[in-house]
Amino acid sequence: MPSSDWRAPAAYGHARSIPAAGFAWEYLRRDEEYRRDFHRLKQKPRHDTGAQTAFANRWGLRFRGGPGPARRSGHTLLGARASA
């Protein structure tokens, strides 16, 4: 196991190049409570937007939306059909 001094500024030199979002992710992914909440969220149906919103609000997250309105399950934009 490395024995670097966590108080030494040199041990954190690499952190200067991490963007804010990357730094936040490094923090969150180590947080036990966040990991539990994320596991619970994964157990819910994808269309449960209430659970997604509550999770995002609790942890200060933003999820990317799709380029357009959500499509209904079972319907496709393009589909094959037999020609007459």
C-alpha cells in the first residue's frame, strides 16, 4: 500500500487538472449513501421520472435529456411493412 502523506500538497498536484464535474464525480462515487441511493434508483423502472427527479435533486445532479420527446414503448419511428 502506498504510504504518501495525504497532507502533502504534492500528493494533490493532479487534482488541479480535474474539471469541476470530474471532481464532483470522484467525490460522489466514493460516498456510501450516494451509492445506496443509486442502487435503489437502478431497481426502479426507467420511466419513473419522479424517482429520477428526487435522486437528481437530492444529489445536485442534472441528467441529459434526449433530443426530442420521449417515445412510447413499442412504437418505432421507422419500421418495415409489407408492400402491397
